Amino acid sequence: MDADHAPTDVVDPRGPGADPAQREKVVAEQALAVAAAWSPPGAPESWWLTAATLTAVARDDVLRGLAASIPPDRVPALLVAAALARRAAQRPDSAFARYFPRPGGPQPADDGGFPAAAATFAREERDALAQLCAGHRYQMNEVARCLDVLPVLGAIAARDGRPLALVDLGTGAGLALHLDRYSYRYRLAGGAELTCGDPGASVQLDCAVHGVVPDVPQQVPPILARVGVDVESHDLADPDTFGWLAACIPPEAGAVTRFAAAAAIARSDGARAVRGDLIDVLEDAVAGMPEEATVCLLDTYVHVFLPPAQLARFDALLERMSRVRPIEWISVDPLVPLGPDADSTVQGLAVPDGWVEHNRAGGVFGVIGHVSLRDGRRTGRIVGRAHPSAAWLEWLPAR
Ligand SMILES: C[S@@+](CC[C@H](N)C(=O)[O-])C[C@H]1O[C@@H](n2cnc3c(N)ncnc32)[C@H](O)[C@@H]1O
């Protein structure tokens, strides 16, 4: 099913069950927590609108009420934020729309008028926003997460001296499948930088590095085969689907620009996509991979959404598959269970000191983990963590 034609949960304005005031309180907290994760104090100026949109969802009566009427498993705060961006794109001449960046353009400045413009727009567009929320799922694609996985892929290729076969689980629009067509820049403390890939690429990925300097490869490792797996299809050629996926991108100029550029590559050079639940289709997807390549499973912001029983099934499946051929699993996922009580990684790896507390304080980040499986045995470690849209990357020392 594509993004624009997902089955609809009818939005019940009274809210599905729980006390409406309590539901509003919960969605407001969630909206502010996501705002804090994407745009913490000291974040680049360009993230102001992402924080302001989610803050509007938390504080504006109409938007908060709409979010509270959406079932919690449909990520209400982010769904309403995406509906606002989509409606703004459909009404480009509105006062509200002028706050949103366009691909390749600058970040419109914060003139202090956004909360009032959002309140007016919410009241004018109340029905259209409710319809957008009822007809869509929140589906975020963040191509910048390739920055998080590139050093791990480089290390695997250097270790094995072989090309890689990528299996991108929960691939969404399939943007990570083309990671060898992007340009990478890691900005180090003190002004130095590490680069990789084609400097003239249309997709320019860039992050600030904290902590240890990652081992960035000089070139993206050769990718011999690639396949994306997703339970839903995301047809970028369909203008409505593309419009919705674009609206799910945080309204930050860099994010909006790189999504448009990466989507253009994915549209023109569609990699193989397998539709289905990752647990059901993984074995077949890997079986089709060339023997002379190292199989690398990528999972960025996917396993965080799997219930514990499904994570356990995935672990058992990998253990079994690794008796046939070695498997590498690179995960970039927040701590689980998602939210302030999170204390574990989806890969069952030991969490470094202070990270649980940082997450509890609202600083959600992606934990970058690398697990290798051979003959049913697994080894692994956390290699770093990153901003949800890879604005920063913190690398850990190798043991
Ligand atoms: C938050 S998006 C992340 C997309 C992409 N990996 C990224 O980081 O930009 C999660 C994706 O996982 C897919 N997904 C969730 N559960 C899945 C499952 N059990 N099997 C396959 N795909 C799944 C969703 O359809 C969605 O496209």
C-alpha cells in the first residue's frame, strides 16, 4: 500500500477511549520531547521551525485536540506536524506556508509570528488537517542516516576485503540503498573534516562529529548487490505519495533539500524492493545475494518499532541464517521501549553510562550498533550514537 492510500483509522474527535484531557497531556509531552530531540538547546538555527511546529502541536488547542484524537500507535504528534507541512505545501500562498523551506532554498527566518500563523491556519484548515491525518501514516525517511552507517560499512569491507551486499530493512523510499551515490562530510572539532564519496554528488550529507574521530573510509565500499525490504511500498513516482513523504521530513532546509535530491536518485534508479514483513522475507532476500559479497543488514529507525516478541523472532532468525553464511547487522535505533523509560538497545547491547539518563531527559538519539553473526554465534558492540537526522555523530573508542 502506498503512503497516500494507507487504510484509514477514522479520526474520532472525542478520542479513542481514554480521558481526553489526559490524552492531550500525553501528546503534548510527546510533541515537546520530539522537539527537544530534533532541536535541543544549541542546535543550528535552521532547526527552529521543526521545534516550533511540534511546540504548536503541543500548545495550540486545535492541533493538540486533533493529535489527542489519533490512536497512539499512529505517532499523533508527528502525524499532525506532517499534516501541517502537507497542507502548507497545498496552500503555498498562505501566510503559514511562507515559514516552510523549499528544496534548495534557505531556511525562512523566525520572525516571532509562527505560533499565531499556526493557530490561524489550524482553525482555517481544521477539516483538511483531520482528513490528512486519517488517510496517512507518519513515514519519515532520513537519508542523512547513511552518515551513521558509512564508517561501519567501511570497517566491514576493510576487514573482509570483499564487496558488500546491502539489505535495507524497513527501507521506506529506499534512499539508503543508493548510499554509494552520495557525498559525505564529517566536521571535526577544530575545523578539520573527513570526506568520502563524490564531492559533486547531488546529495550532500554532512554532520558534526563529537568524541572520537570515526574511521571514515576514503571511498564508499563497493556495493555488489542491494535490496530494500518494507511492509509498505513508497511509490516516489506518484505525486501524492511523494508529497506526503516530503511532508514527513522535518521542515529544516538541509533535510528538505537532501530528501528531494535523494528521492530523485531513487526514482530514476529504483533498486530492487521486496514488499513484506522483514521477518517473513529476509531469508529469501539474503538467499539471492552473491556469495562473494558480505551481507550487511541495515536497519535505521525500524527495529525500534518492533514489539519485543518480533525482536526475539528476528534474533532467532538471524542466528539460524548465520549458520548458512555470515551476517552483519548495523542498527541505528533509539533506546527501547521508545520513550522516557527506555533502557535497552534493539540489539541487546550494553548501553554506555549516562545514555539512559540523557534519553530520559528528552534527548532521543539513534544508537549505532554493529552485530556480527557467524555459525549461530553473535558478537557486537555499540559504536556510537547520532542525532535523529544525523546533525551530529558521537563515536565511541574502539575496544
Ligand atoms: C521510520 S521509517 C524509517 C525509514 C528508513 N529506514 C529511514 O531511516 O529513513 C520505518 C520504516 O520501516 C517500515 N517497517 C516497519 N515495520 C516493518 C516490518 N515489520 N517489516 C518491514 N518494514 C517495516 C515502515 O513501513 C517504514 O517504511
